Amino acid sequence: MSKPEIIIFGAGGHALACIDVIEQHGVYTIAGLVGLKDEVNSTHFGYSVIAEDDDLDLLVKEYKYACIGLGQIKSPKNRILNFQKASELGFQLPSIISPSAYVSQHSFVGSGTIVMHQAIINAGANIGMNCIINTRALIEHDTIVEDNCHISTGSILNGNVQVGMGSFIGSGCIIKEGVTIGNNCLIGMGLTVRQNQTTDCRCVG
């Protein structure tokens, strides 16, 4: 039985990482990528950029599934816009989980979220829609990560942490147990956060 086809929105560095996870995930066949106008017909790991954003109305007639392959550091705006547009057009945005990740059966991962290689999501954790749980990130028990967040490589969210919508947690960060990070926050690489952070905070060390 053939695998269903999926297209990836984006053709940059994060999209390449998504290609690898989708290949290892093994559920979908990658039909191609959606990029900028000058990227059309270029190839990445053997997959072509088959369309640009203006072609999505046509693509949804041919492909049922999509993955948001845009990265997120300074702002989640582009990921959010693409997720919303894909949803409104009728694409299904499944969660994609690397087979080398551990996701507890007692946790929840929302649609459009990708869980990268060797990430760990422990019991009672709740991950929202359209998130990136990046390589080797650790999401401990009962932690909540709301929609449109990027939990970056090697970061540690201890138990009962809450991360608000649209926030970015940089590589190697450690968030103390029970701490709340507000919406649209940016926590810079390698920081240890021991106190609650208000909405729109920028902690860059």
C-alpha cells in the first residue's frame, strides 16, 4: 500500500531537517516543497521545490497533507501565517514524531507540531499546535507548551513549566520547575530561568 503524500512549506534549513524526520517517520512520502518564486525547481536532498505560496489553491486539490517547514527564532509570525493559511485551505497538518524521540503515551502533541530526533516528552506534558520540539529537547512531566512555540535544541523544561503561545526557548536553556514563560517571549541560548517571565519578554543574557 502506497504512503500518502505530504508537501513541506519552506525550503530553508529547518525544512531540510523536517525532510530527514519525515523520511525516518516513515508514514508519508514527500511530494515536494513550497518555496519562494526564485526557489522553484531547485532541489533539496532529491526533492524539488514544486510551487510557491501563490500556488497553494491548486496544490490542495492534489495533496491532502502538509508540514510547516519554516523555522522560528525572532518571531513565530511566518509559521503562524502559513499554518493558518494551510488550515483554511483544507490541508491536514499531522504531528510528525521522529522514531528516535520518546513521547509518552500519557502526553499530548497537537497538529502541525514536529518532534525532532532524540527529543523527550514525558508523562502529562501537553504540546500545542504548530510547535517545533527540536533535537534533544526535554519536556518534563506536566509541562504545557502552548501553540506556535519553538523549544530549541538541547533545552530542558522541567516539571510543571508553562510556555505561552508563540515563545522561543533557545538552545541549551534550562527552565526551573514550575516557572511560567509568557506569550511571545524569547529566551536566549544557554540561559537558566528561575523566575516567571511576563508576556513579550526578551531575555538574551
